Amino acid sequence: MKPARWQHFLHREKQLLLMWLLGALVGMEFLENGMFVFASSHILGGIGVAPREFAQVQAAYAVGSMLMIAMQQWLTRHFGYRHYLLLALLLYAVGDLASANANNLAELTSARLIQGLGGGAFFISTRVLIPMLFSPALRPKATRIFMLSIFSVGAIGPLLSAWLVDNWGWRWVFLIVLPFTVVFAIGVRALLPRHLGRSSTPVRWSIAPILLFILAIGCVQWSFSEARYALFDKPEHLALIVLVGVVLMGLFGIHQWKHDEPLLHLRDLMKPGFLVGIALYALYYFIVNFSNYLFPQFAEQGLRIPLITTGWLNSFAALTSLVVAIGYIKFAAKISNKRALMMAGCIAMAGACFWLSLVPPDAPYTALYGALIIKGFFGVLMVLPVAALTFRALGDNLFAKGYQSKNIMRQMMASFASAVAAVALQDSKFVQYTELIGRVTPSNAGANTWLATMQSHFEQLGYSAAEAHGAALAEMSAVVNHQALFMACQSLYHWLAVVAAVAAVVVMLQRHLR
């Protein structure tokens, strides 16, 4: 092979490796986060903490991630993308290892905060690097690999998480990722240009906006994690935290608007098309993260489907999304009306939620397949057109700045949706339990017959009459508690179907993204 052709071959192979490296980096974060959300109740149970603490741990990751995203442009201009990503991989690995070795809530929360600092760099940097590293002719291919990486790990994550918890224990949900951080660090060191992204002019560092941002997002995220406790017992306490967070966010926004070298370039992003796109992104992330929290609770605890089967079901829905994504990439250019696709995605999600809200408590897992297939269309038909149209209003010069703000919103909505889902499930379960237990009275012949049958069963097992009566009451309480959880999940699916339907109306009424 001639030297010129050999050089061309090497350059082409390096470009391909770079595409897959960028896809793998963002895929790793999506994989680990998906596994964590799916196995959250088992992970928190493994350290002796109730699943209700999920919002606190999720908020810690979100705070770390948003801080790293906010500082991304400062850090890359000072260090360059290579060193920025190497630092992020180091933080991610340290946080991952600490999470795997956590033994209490404080340790896991701190570990996830560190992991979030690292993980926050991957999604924004890899997407922003595509136009920086590849020619216009190669960017569509790089973008396809990027998108398919995200949808592919979505199909792998739940099943892998269930298999790891079932066979090796919850700590392996974190440990399985560690080797990838080493491999990807080698790839970043070898493939990314040394000075890529580094500015020739010094970065004007300022601690004030960083501290203000930390305080603002800290208060907001704290309110998310405390909502389940304070919403009913101390609503004024929760309202004060939210108010302080909102005021601090407002002060941060004013500071950034006036600053010459802001963390977030808000003044440059006041384009109607971009703002509408961000609003639709927010709707999408709320719905999908609410659903991601709710489904494992519904399937494993409500329908009593085994963990590994619940993992299969989650992966089946994600696999449907992957297939739809491949079809979208192939045929989307032929569909000029993207708004119709977005509406179809929202209607599909509404239909899937309504389907799940009608599943009977003794239904086999196969009864969920239809809903999961329909649900698989939502992620693709909603978010991919929004992604394509939102940043068109900004152009290439403002793409990185817009993507930075979009990813901060993504983390905020992910944490917010998880907190709302947790609070709503707790409240709805309490309401259902109170109503059901109120029916168990001496005048209820059916309840008395069931209780007498259970008491007789325990007496046959050798219990005394008093012990058998106590065991029968405990069994009845467990049955009522399970039924209350199942009914609460179905009530939330009704509510989520309405939210998805409203999202379809919002898409129909907006005029900036078509």
C-alpha cells in the first residue's frame, strides 16, 4: 500500500475509533445510571436503607453532574477536552468504587456526588465534540453512532442489572463499570488531540458564580429529596427551601446574564425555537424518568414478577426503542412534519400508561408486552425530532452553549421526576391503604371469613390460638399493603397517561418546531 493511501487508511480508522469512543463514553454513563435506577431498592436495601431514600442519592448525583456541566466550558478552555475527560473518568471511577463499597446512606450519597461530577462531563462533551472532530460529511455517521449507543445500553441495562443483583449482589452494579473507565481513559489519551478546545486566552476564573450555582441547585435538589417527608408534615419548611432555591437560581441567572464570561451563556440562547425545544425536552425527561422509577415498583412489587423477569421486560421495551430508532434514522428525512411524529410519540406513551393502569393484579408478565411495545415508540418519536429541531435555531456557533444548558435541565428534570414519583407513590399508597383497611371491620363477612381461614391454617401448623390470630392479622395487613401498592401504581399510571396526553396537546399547539 502506498504511503498516501496508508495514511488515509489510518486516518479513516482513527476517525471510526473516535466515533465509537464518544458513543461508548456516553453509553457508559447511561448504562450505569439505568442499572442504578432499576436496582435502587435492592442497592439501598443492601446498606440497610429504605427505598424511599432514593431521591436523596439521586439528588446527590444530579448536583455533582450539574456542577460539572456548568463548569464545562471554563474547564475545557483551560485544560482542553482530553484532560477534562481524563479528569472526569478519574472522578467517575473513584465515585463508582466508593459506591460499590458504601455501607450506609451517607457513604452512598457522597460517592454518588463524586460519580456525578465525573458523569456530568460525558453526555455534553461527547455530543459537542462531534462537530469539532468530524467533517460535515462524517457528522451524520458520528451522530447515528452516538444515538444508537444510548438506545443500545438502554436495552442492556435493566437485564444486566437484574442478573448482577440476582447472581453476584448489588455491589456489582457499580463494579462492572470500572474496567470500562480504564479502557476509555486509554482511548481518550490516545485519540483526542492534546490541545483540542483549549483557549489561547486565559480563562477568567470567578468563585462567586460557582458558589451561587452550588447553593441554588443544592437547595432545589434538597427540596426534591426532602419532599416526601416535609410535604405533609412540614409544608411551610419545604416551601421555604423551595423559595430559597428559586431566589438563588434567579440571582444566579441575573449574574450570568450580566457577566462577560458566564458559566451559562443565557443571553445567547434567547431564541424562541430553542426555548420551545427546551420546554419539550423537559416534558420528555419528566415523563420518561417518572416512568423509569414507577415500572420496576409496579412489576416486581405490585405484580410480584421476579426481578430477572422484570429486567427482561425493561430491556424488551428498550429494545423496541432501539429498533424504532434504527427505523427513524433511516426514514426520518422523508417525513417533513416532525411535529406529527412528536405527537404520535406522546399519544403512544399515553396509551401505554393507560394499558398498564388496567392490568389485573393476577395478570401474567406476558400481559405487559403490548404496553411495553407501545411505550418503546415514545423515546424515539418524541426526543429525536426535538433534538434535531431545537438546536437548529442556534446554529453551529451556539451549539455547545445550548447543549450545556439542555443537559443541566436534563439532570434537574431527572431528579425532579424521581422525587415526584416517589412522593406520589407514597401518598397514593397511604390513601389506598387507609381506604382498604377501613373496609376490614367486624361487619365485613368476607374479611372475617378470610381471617378465620388463615387463623385455622396457622393453628394446623402448630400455632396457639392467640399466635394464629396474630399471624392471620399480620398476613392480612401484608395483603392489604400489597394491594394498596398495586392500586397506587395503577393510579399513577392513570395520572401519567394524562400528562403524556397533555404533552401531545402542547406539541400540537406550539409553532416553532415542526
